Amino acid sequence: MSQEHPFAPFVRILGKGKNGSRSLTRDEARTAMGMILDEQVEPEQLGAFLMLIRMKEEAPEELQGFAEAVRERLRIPAGIEVSLDWSSYAGKKRRLPWFLLAALALANQGVRIFMHGARGHTPGRIYTEDVLAEFGILPERDWQGVERSLEARHFAFMSIDTLVPRLGNIIQLRPVLGLRSPVHTLCRLLNPLAAACCIDGVFHPPYAPMHQKTAQLLGTRYSLTIRGDGGEAEMKPDSDTELHWVRGANLDHEYWPRLYNQRMVREEQLGPADLRRFWRGEIDHAYGEGAVISTLAAALRLLSQEDHARSTTEWIDQARECWNARDIDRY
């Protein structure tokens, strides 16, 4: 009889039947993800492992262990400081990624933002990496490039294909497996540069508290998970938006009221060039303006860290000031 593969016990823990299976512990998850990252698993094991976790849904302690394994293998030069980590992995299907303008407006005010994401895993979606080209921004290929972009424009984007190539490869398995895998969740929570503030988005309701608790376990001081449009960190101006906050030891959950009382008609075709034209004030776009302002307001509240006494209306007013102060000739 051949010897059992070292990764087999992790598959067995997850798949040992209705009454025998359980979630991985933090240490088990860290070891398992380490083996995956180091390519010490067979393809059959990887597929089984990912889908078994997908069926039961990830536990925060599992995601904590996964993220720790990734962080242990990152080789990031000391001294790269950012104020906000912004993950973008879902892509947009029915609306343009207006949240990108909110991020660039913050960067225009001097907030140092590191954004990371993936592209191409789901047909018919617009991904941040593709839209950035409209603004003359290219994904960074190394950490020296990240430093240069942060110094030049206070904003840098890196693809998960560069950040953690192994995870990028696994994300692209979605068409093969037919489902998103836990890696989609993991990547959103990596915060590789240890920013004090993190913002991410989800689509399915159960994932928001999962992200919230995992961020806290990973030591993130301040985070915001938005149940946003298309699963990105983008507020919906024509619908109340569910927000999950981490504020130190406190976990909070609330709904921010919509800016517009009526649902707004979606465009039949999405033109990414409209994002830059809107930034430059060349076109009006009611939905886009509402999405940018409300997303910007939530991000400003996150960045304030301890200042949560102000009303939603006050944050919206501050967001309008920030947006109106943007350099329209910057892009």
C-alpha cells in the first residue's frame, strides 16, 4: 500500500461525513495553505480542499491561518507605508467601478492607498486593473514600483498575479470548478502592507461578518466591509447599504441610508472612458456621482478611526467637499 500523502489529513478533516467533519484550526489552516503555496499538494487534493471549504463556508479562524501562511511568504521591503488597503476582486457587471474615483479622490488629498485585485476570472465583468489604464495607471510589477507610485500619486495597484502568483492561479480556477473558492475571500483580507485601515466588499450576506471577524483576528485596527454593488467596496446610492465595521476591539453593523429614493436605470452598455470624463467634469452622471460621494463618505469615516459621532449627512457633506476639491486635470 502506498504511503498517505502529507496533505491528505486536511482533506479528511473537511470531508469526513456529516458528523465527522469539522473546520480546520488556525494552525491546521496555516500549515495547509503553506503546503498549497509551496506547491506540495496534488491537483486533485487542491480541488477537493477548496470545494469542501466552499460547501461549509470559511471559518474566520481558517481564514486567519490562511492569511498568516501567505504573509509569512511575502518578501516586502521595509518602510513602505500606506494609510488604506483597498481590495478589488469581484469586478463589476451592471455598473461601472465608480469606487475607483472615490479612491483616487482620497489619494488626491494625500491618503496613501494600496489597492490589489484580480481580473478575468468571471466573463462579462469589468475589472479595476483594466479600467486603471483609462487614467494612465499601470499595475505595479514590484515593490519598488509601488513605492514610486505612492510617492508620485499616493496610489498604487498590484495584481494578485504579482503579489502572490500561486493565489492568482487558483483564482483563475473558477471556470474549472464552477464556483468561487475560499481564495477569493482570503485575498481580500491579506492587507500585505499592514495598513491601519482596510476596506473590502462582499456580495453574499454571510460573508460580511466573516470578513469582519477575520480582519479583527488578523489584528486590523480599523476595517470596513461593504455589502456593495457587484461585491466590490462600493456604496449603492439608490439602496440602503449594509456596512460592517471593525474599530479596535469593537465590531459594529449598520445600514447607511440611500441618497436617492428611487432606483436608477442601468445603462445598457458600460463605457469605462466615462469614469475619466466624469472625473474631469466633462459629463454628468447621477448614479456615478451618488456612488462616488457615498463611497467616499464611508471611506472618510473609516480613515477618521475614532471619530464616529458625526451623522451620515455630515460625512456626505465632507465627501462632497473632497470630491469637489479634486484636481480635474490630474487624469
